[in-house]
Amino acid sequence: MYKTILVTLDGTPSDRTIIEHIKQLAGILHSRLVLLHVADGWAARTFGADAVSPEINEDKAYLDNVRAEFLAAGIQAKAELAYGEPADEIVKWVQKGECDLVAMTTHGHRFVADLFLGTTATRVRHSVGVPVLLLKSRGTLS
């Protein structure tokens, strides 16, 4: 059903929600994963793929660790690091046509803040033509 799942990660503890869910789903469906993190700090936004910073090094190490976790569970996964505005970069990746499901954790923001600021999840789900699985981060206030 879902041959390739794009799993977006923000490098926070809330990622555990989507990681654990997708580990089960991908195992059942024999899906391959693309783990995507968008570096959005000053260096990433200014220099893109040429950026060098401790934050980017941490992002790469984080992605490698999550990838290793999936590989240890017998799930094929590759890690991708993008640079810039998270929603824009996720949408660009989906538009390449290389996935048939996007999996994201939401942070349970309040309606008023979402209305004025928008959220990555909202922007992505309204901009892509593939299904988007949104899971609320465990422990987030609603």
C-alpha cells in the first residue's frame, strides 16, 4: 500500500511518537522510509547545503541514529537533510514524487496561534497530493 513513507523529524522528543508508530506500520507493510529533517537555523537558511555549524552536525548525527534504529528493526531507511523553511522543503521533497505517504508529528498548538502563524503540518497537508498521517505528540497539551 505505502511503498515509500516520508517521515519528517524535527529533532525533538516529540519525534518518538511518529518513530514508534511508523516502525510498526513500515514493518507490517514492508515499506521503505525516507527520514527527512529540515535544518532551519541561520547557517542553513543562509548557506543551504554548504552550511557548516554545530547545529547541522547534530542534525546529521541525529538522522544517522534514527536511521540506525530503523535498520536494526529490519526496516529499509535513508536519511535526508534539507535546508530552509520546513514546510517548503517537505513539500518540495514530496513533489519529487518519491513517496506515497507523509508521516508527521504535530505539537498540539492552539488554534489562535495556528491561525496567525500557520503550522508546518497544516501547510504540508494542504500542499501535497499524497496522504498525510498526523500524530499528536504524546504528552502535548491540547
